[in-house]
Amino acid sequence: MKKQAANSLKLETACQRFDVCVDPKASNKIFLYEVYDDEAAFATHLASEHFLDFDQAVSEMITKKTVRSFTLI
């Protein structure tokens, strides 16, 4: 996941932040905090080769995936 975060920041100019966070009380719970310029940039991220490779590599480790979007006000 750290490699995915680094690749997203390096390869995608519209990726402004990508943090890998772990619940200190449950190390099997991971939270990815990502900031993109806009929805189109996130869609580009989801279609990128490095994301698709990552998504496939971790697919058996994921029991639940939730994506929530927020708007800065």
C-alpha cells in the first residue's frame, strides 16, 4: 500500500495526498486518505495501470471496501 501511495503521488499530478492509515487498536483495518483535484482525477486514478495492479494484488486481503467523497468548503 505504501508503494501504491508513492506511485499515485509520483505518477498522477492530480493526486495531492495519499496517506495509508492503520487503526492502532486493529492493525488489520486500513484507511486510505486520498485527495485528488476533482472527480475526473479520481476516475483517472481508478483506471491507471498502477492502481489496477495494486487492486488485483490486494483483492484477497480486502473484506470490505467503501469509497466516500467529500467536498472542501
